[in-house]
Amino acid sequence: MRWGLVPFLAKGIPGPYTTFNAKMETLRTAASYRGPWKRGQRCLVLAEGFYEWRAQPPDWQKTVPHYISLPDREVFATAGLWDESATEFHSRW
């Protein structure tokens, strides 16, 4: 298993760009997410929290990780997409 979406056409080899943070605005149009979205390959991702990068003043160029969690829940779920991408395996036996 790998965190981040590796499209099935990639044959198990992740691409040069990260694909772990899909945006609702581009799910239907971005090449990485379009296939799983159309095929209904949706799931729930359980988490205790997650990190987002937050820009810092004064110039807003430096970013620091910001932990996000729910104050009234230990675990929550977010929407996710899944796909299957396997490397070809050839046995010598």
C-alpha cells in the first residue's frame, strides 16, 4: 500500500507530483483523479488529525506545518479516492 494516488496506468510507479491532496474543484478534470472519480472508487480515510502548511508573516514566504484535529472526536473520516496500480511481477520459479 502507498499513501497518495498512483493511477493504474502508472504500473505501480508513482509520478513526479504528489497526489495525496485532491481538491474538489479539480476532481473531475485533473488526469490523476478523473478515472477513479468516474469509476466511483471512493472511500473514507480515518484519521486523528492531519497537517496543512500555513504561510507566516511578515512576507508570507515561510510556511510551517499546522496540525488540524477535531476537539470533540478522537477519530474522524474524510473523503478519499482509491485506485489499483501494481508493478508487473515475474517469478523465476
